[in-house]
Amino acid sequence: MPSLEKTPSKILIIIIKGIGDVILTEPCAQVVKHNYPKAQLDFLVNKDGAPVLANNPYIDHVITYDRKHPVKELFRIRARKYDWVVDLSVNNPRPAMITAFCGAPVRAGARRCGHSFYAYNVKFPNNHLYESDYKLACLKHLGLTWPDEHAPLAKYYMTPQEMAFRDQTYNDLGVKDGEMIMGFYPTPRYETRRWPAGQYRETAKLLYEKYKARIFVFYGPGEEDLAKAVTHDMPSYIQLAPAAKNLGDVMALLSRLSIFIASCGGTKHMALAAGVPTVTVHTVNHADVWTPLFDPKHRAVSADVPCSPCFRGKIGCDKNLECMSNVTPQAVFEEAKKILG
């Protein structure tokens, strides 16, 4: 193991994964700067994930990874001459190869990664923790400290332009100042995480009866038809979310919500980073790994079935997705009430 006593002047954190993973790695920036305020801190991310780190006061440079030229990227990162390179992507060959080739004295990554034997000279132990807390534990393994038991929750730093877009958009939709609005996200990429549209519709009825709130259904590219299955033949209090031209505007629209109800996925983590309380329907993964259950503003609902969590993604299910059908609208509504009062 290399010496960690020398104060690093240049640090790179690699998170070449989806938007949600990038968001849950954002708290590492604050932890690193808390320990090394004068160090240059850079993040290497995919193009899709870069916008969620924009305007972050703790990050000096957000570097976009060029997937079409992986060899070129090896030399580009090596030329930047980092003291520490920390790969938090976990079991991804591309960032592992970058770390192995970077030339940094400290090259850190997960022990459970299949590439750890050649890529890392500091290996992080396995921990069953909320994802941001796991990353905090990794940084503590490097000798960093943090005053709290938990990592700070992820945060997105909005621009004045994004806030103005949010206010104007909701004003055009007739949303009044102080009016309660809620958000749904029913369209995660994998069917094994997709709580049925009918369940969202029934949840909307319960929420409207109690709070008279307006509800907006958010969706990603190519997901509009799935979102419309929630709003079809429903009263006007629930409608599709307004269009946004980029991820920053989506974050701004999310930030106005009183609560966000979703299946586990990147959009739920976006809402959290926008400062919105969340209720997450968990099916195939661990709720305590992907929802900060230690924070009363973030709650999870999952079915008590023996096959869950099964960690399936694209792979089908031979149990008729009981982990979804056994989660009732009433259960989700009850968790929302605990947040909203």
C-alpha cells in the first residue's frame, strides 16, 4: 500500500456510470475539499452525467469521458499528472484501465471489482451502506475525515437562469405561489423496476383527495407513451410534466415539488439532489443502499417477498413481478403522509 501521508495537490475522482451514480458521488467533492481545501479536485464522468456537476463549488474541473477514443483517454488522463486517482465506478473496465495507466502514486478502487488486481494499489473494502455513505467510507479508507456519521446528501447547484425557467414555466401552467405540487416518475429504464401505471393512478387519487395538490408526471426521452398511461382519462389535476430542453432545467422543475414519488432510478436521485423529499418504490434492489433511510424526508416502500431483492436489470422475472404488484398505492400514500403531515 502506498504512503498516504503526503498531501495530494491534484485529485481525480472517476465515476463513469449513469446520471444517478454521478449524483450519489457528488458528496465526495465536499468531503475531499473539507480535508484538502487547496487541492485541485477533478471529476471524470460520461457526457450524460456532466451537467449534474455543473456549477459545483467544490469541483475544479468536470472532464467528459470520450467513449469513442478510449486509448486517447488513457494518455489524456496520464498527462494531467494526478497525485491521487480514485475510481468509484466499481467493476467497470474502462475506468479501471485509466486508473491503472494514470501514473498516480495513489490509485484507489473497490476490492470487489474484477479489475482490482492490476488497477489499484489501494483497495476499498465492501460495505452495505447507502451509496453516498459507501463512497464516504472509501474516502475514509484513504485517511479523509468527515464530522458526521453520514455523507452529506447530494446537491445540485442551480443557476439563476434555471430558477427563472422554473418559475416562468409553472406560472404559465397556472401554478400559484405556495400551491402544493407533486411529481411522479413511472418510467425507469428496466421493466423490473417499473411500478404499474395503474398503481400511480390510484396513488394520485389518494394524494389529491387529501392534499388537493397538482401532480406532474416526469419522463425521459422515448418514455412519453409510458407516462401517458398514468395521465390517460384522469382529471386535470394530474398531467405530463412540462418539457425541458436540458438536464439543468429538469432539475429546476423538480426543485419546486413538495414530494417526488418514483421507482428507484436516476430521476429519483435527481429529485433528491434538487432538495425534494422522496418516496421510492423498491423492487429488485436494496432500499437502504439506494435511499437514505436515516433521513425522514426520504422513505422507501418494498414488498415482503422472498425473491426480492434479486438485482435483476434487463433480465426478466419468473415470479410475475410480485415485488411490484404487492406494493399497494395505500402503502405509498402512507409513506407520503409521513413526510407531508
